[in-house]
Amino acid sequence: MARTVLVTGGNRGIGLAIAQAFAKQGDRVAVTHRGSGAPDGLFGVECDITDSAAVDAAFAEVEKELGPVEVLVANAGITDDTLLLRMSEEQFTRVLDTNLTGSFRVAKRASSKMLRAKWGRIIFISSVVGLYGGPGQVNYAASKAGLVGMARSITRELGSRNITANVVAPGFIDTEMTDVLSDTRKAEILKSIPAGRLAAPDEVAQAVVFLAGDGAAYISGAVVPVDGGLGMGH
Ligand code: NDP
């Protein structure tokens, strides 16, 4: 059965791969962007997830065109890395406001319609760094770890209404976010990944599509790693 799917930050990177995977299986897919427009074949809505009014307007537009959002993928995220002693409070709160509060804003907006429909899937894109930690990533890791508590609390609140909330924790994925890493840092990272390689964005998308499907109805509050073994045990 075709569903209405909204992927935040679905205009590029991992979000785009997720949006394309849902579109390929015949779902109605909307993506948010911040002015770049929508990729071919996807319905785009302009939205900055740090702005509640913009989030509300984007959902209203999707609802009008494609119907209520049944599958929400909270994927939009940023990094602003630096060591703890050099990190300004502004750098900390800006990353939290996008990655964690932004996910809260979209999950809250989606959940009222999911409750009415008595069906919904919420998938948060976290990171291996959320539970493993990362030097220079106090802000980013805190924001990504927070998504685990959020998904598990939503599971406890809405689990009896056929609504699941899960976390996908990617390791190192080949996108613009990892392009900025130096070759030395990339070589160091590769040494610690049992799979010995970075992943393609579509390998994250496949896990997300699975969690959104009927076969995953009894999986909620889970943290699903897509990290080639990097974060094992965390
Ligand atoms: P990219 O940097 O390639 O893309 C980030 C996306 O988030 C873009 O679509 C961007 O929109 C959007 N975005 C950022 N801030 C906002 C905002 N305030 N409002 C709306 N949209 C926003 O990142 P990736 O594709 O690599 O990452 C996607 C997700 O996966 C992120 O949450 C990231 O933390 C996570 N992740 C990535 C990993 C990796 O190795 N790449 C590993 C683990 C997790 P715009 O185009 O307008 O800038």
C-alpha cells in the first residue's frame, strides 16, 4: 500500500537516497529543502526545521498535495565540529536546535495526524557518534544521542496506537558531510571500520524503508546501526 512520506533534508545526501528509495517502491514522497528546489520526481516544500511556523506550513502543503504524513524521516542535520574548550555556546545550541529540536518539531507536527489515523512511522537519523562519541563533536554527539531518548519516549507514549519511532544510526557514509574530512582523518576512520569502507547513502535508505514497512510493525524504540560494525557494543 502506497504511503505518504516526508523526508526532511531530502534534497541531497542520505535524505535524497531515502526519498528515492521510497519513491521507487511507489510511495508518495515529499522532501524539504531550503531554497534549492526539489530533485526530479519528488514533491518539494521549502522548510527550515529551526522555524516552527515553517515546519507547520510545510506539513500543511504536503497534506494538501499528498495527504497526511504517514511516514516521517527526520534526517536534516548539521555538524559544527571543534574541541570542547573552543566550542562556543552558540555552536552548541545551533547544532542542538537543528538536529534535536528540529526533529522534535517535525515529530510533534506529524504525530497529531498519525494519532488520528491510528498508524504512523517515525524514523530519526542519528549517528554512530551519538553513542560512541567523537572528538570535536560534543554538540553533534549530544544531539544525536538525544534522538534515542526521544524515539523511546514516543514509543512509550504512542506505541499502543500503531505508531513506531525508531532510530537509524549510520556510520561513515559517502556524502558532502564526510567529503570535508581530511584524507588523514578518513584513513584513520577506515582503519577502525570492520567493513573497511564507507557506505553508500542507499545502504542507509534500505534500513529506513524496512523500518517504515508493515514487516517492522513490532520494532519500536530500536537503534539500528548501519555502520559496517564500527559502533558494535554501543
Ligand atoms: P548533508 O550535509 O549532505 O545534507 C544535510 C541535509 O540537511 C541537507 O538536505 C540540508 O539542507 C539539511 N538541513 C540542514 N539544516 C537544515 C535546517 N535547519 N532545516 C532544514 N534542512 C536542513 O548530510 P548527510 O546527507 O550526510 O546527512 C544526513 C543525516 O545523516 C544528518 O542528520 C547527519 O547527521 C546524518 N549522518 C550522516 C553521516 C555521514 O557519514 N554522512 C553519518 C551519520 C549520520 P540544505 O541542502 O538546504 O543545506
